[in-house]
Amino acid sequence: MASTSWTLPGLLLRDLTVDVPLDHEAPTADGGPRLSVFARVATAPGGEDRPYLVYLQGGPGSEAPRPAAVPANPSWLERALRDFQVVMLDQRGTGGSAPIGLDVPLSAGAIHGAGTLREATDTQRAAYLTHFRADAIVEDAEAVRRALGVETWSLLGQSFGGFCTLRYLSAHAGSVASALFTGGLPAIGVELDEVYRTTWEGMIRRSEQFYARFDGDREKVRRLVDLADAGRLVLPDGSVVSRDRVRTLGHLLGAAGGPERLHYLLDLDPTSPAFVHDLAASLPFGGRNPLYAVIHESCWADGGATRWAADRTMPEQVCEDPTLLAGEHVHRSLFDEDPDLAPWKGAADLLAEHEWPRLYDEEALRSADVRAAAAVYFDDAYVPRELSLATAALLPQITCWVTSEYEHNGLRASGDGVLDHLLGIVSGARIA
């Protein structure tokens, strides 16, 4: 492990780099291809002896937050540091952990005959990306834990990070002192199509609630769709936005402040520079974090192939009414129109047909002797409440706090509110 230390006002920071196998399941005799995984440990002065809390970021495909002291960033960090040293892990494929990009140099032997993913074939790219799911992320985290020399640590999983946390309890519960979930208890033993049908139904409700609140915005969205159909909705990079891509603006409806952000976007003249630049910044899938689009559906795949589930399960009502918006629904057509995603289309098609192994072991979860607490948001746009509660029933020591006070981004939007509540639950100081 390589380590460097530095400071910010009120923060001690330690940057760690750990080498791990590309494929934890099949390392070769000589170790095989390796990846470099990055984590940053934040500690309050005087807190060097506190236990560790690992933050597992949402996504997939986004790096951990970069901490700042004033104001606290992320917003819950100051509360966490009162009890813990906080490990900000860049999940593999992001940030400082072998980031996915066409021109990022690959480690030796990662892909035969290719030094970058641009030089690789679609088949090679797809095979490489099968190693970037929650199961591999958890094994990377275990390597960091061992490098730090600690027997157990606690977990805080936001959204997709909660999926990783559940995988952690399924594979390495003995390494976990406590587990906190925020909007991130995935479905287990449920057909993927049912998951996506449920999220589509939720987005229909949210779309109608949005239009009921902001009179006139439905017609503004319809105008955008008309411009898109005429090929006249063009981003600053020159790409033409389709009606499917307009629909993805609905992802804003699942977060606190998101409906207002969408309303203010729609208030702008759609032919103005302000609008097209703000539209580009508001679209959820793009080239900065290609993993988010390319392997998004696989994060739900507890076994089996995804086969473009969001497209397959789109209700007829949504197909017929383009003003009904989407959440985290990846349309295959995005890979045709976004110039940054277009090079990944072949690999994305192959991954959609890939038979993914199971992520979770129900028996292991039933025997996981780990104190846990989960914030389950009553009308979560991305992780349906009813599916989360069914999964929670497998864990013997979890307490679910079902709340309508916050949206999916409640951990960040609440300041220290959500984290403090969950810590109170696992300590026994608070009931749900």
C-alpha cells in the first residue's frame, strides 16, 4: 500500500493506493492483471483512534466525494467524523481507481493486444467491464481494509453504494461492524422486468405531480419533443437530442430541489444559449462517467441478462405520451445520439446479453449478525420502497426508517439529519 498524508482546515487526510487483481474470482499464478484502487481517509484532529466508516458512493460509475472543510463537503461529513474516520473509496472504474475511458492506459495484460479501451474490440471492452460490478468493488474494499490493518469497519451505502453494502453483508459480514443504507436496498429474488415496471409506474406518478404543480410545463416539454422530432434540439457539442433523451430529464424529479431545477430549465427560451447549455448539464448520462450508462442495468441484475430492461418494460402509456418522463432508465438509443457514448454501443449491447452471476446469497444475509439501519424513502423514484422492505426482511438485525421527509438524495440534502438518525438507530439511542 502506498500512502501520503496532507491537511485541510480541521481535517487530516490520508491518500491510499492499493493494488488488486482485475478479476478477484480467477487470479492467475503470477497474480494476473492488476488495478490500482484509491481511497482517501478523512480524520478529525484528535480522532486518529476512532473506528473506520467506509462511504460507498451512488452510481455506478461515480467517484467518491472530495472532502472540504468549510463548508463541510459532503454535508454529512462533520457528523460522521465525530464518531469515525471516514474512508472515501473510489469504486473501481472511477476517480483514482483505474478510471474507465477510451484513452486511459490499461494495466499490463488487462486486455491482450490493447493498451487502451479505444484499441480494444467491442468484445474485449465488454469482457473487461464485467469486472466492475458490486462484487468486485466489495473485494477491493476488503483489500483496503486489510491494508489498513483493521478487523472490522462500518459501511455507509448511498443508492448503488447500498447495493455494494448488501453484497458486503452477503460475502464478508464478518468484516462489518455496522451497516447503514440510504435509499439503497436492492431487490432480491425479483425479476428485473418487475423492478423496471415498478420504477416506470413511479415516474408516471411523478410526472403527473410535476405538471399539476407547475401549470404550463407539460406544454413546454411537448414543445421540446416537437423540436427534438424536427432535429432542432441541438446541444453545444453538436449532438441532436431525441425525444427519448428529453424524457431522461425526469431523473431530476427524484431528488430534493430537482422539480424546481427542471421548472427553471423549462422557463428558458429553448433556442437560447442558456437553455442548450443548461440542458446539456441536466442530462443524466454522458461521457464524463461512461460506466453510469454502460453498466447501469447490470447493477440490478442478481443473476441473468438485462436485455435493455428499461426499454422493454416501458409502458404503452409512456410510449404514447412523450411528456411522461423517465428516471434512471437507460435507453439503447442514447448510444446512437450521444457522441461520447457512441463508442461504447457495441460493448453495451454485448453486456445487455451477458449472463451475470448472482450478487446476493439469501442464506448468508439471514445469518449476517450485523447491526444495520436503513433510510427507506417512501416514494423513492429509483429504488422502490416495497422491494427494499422485502429485502430488509432477510436481515436479522436491521431497522428500517421509512420516511416521506426526504427524497432519494436525502443523505446529502438533509445535512447531518439522515446520518445522525441512522447512527442513533444502530447505537440503540433512537427508534425508527
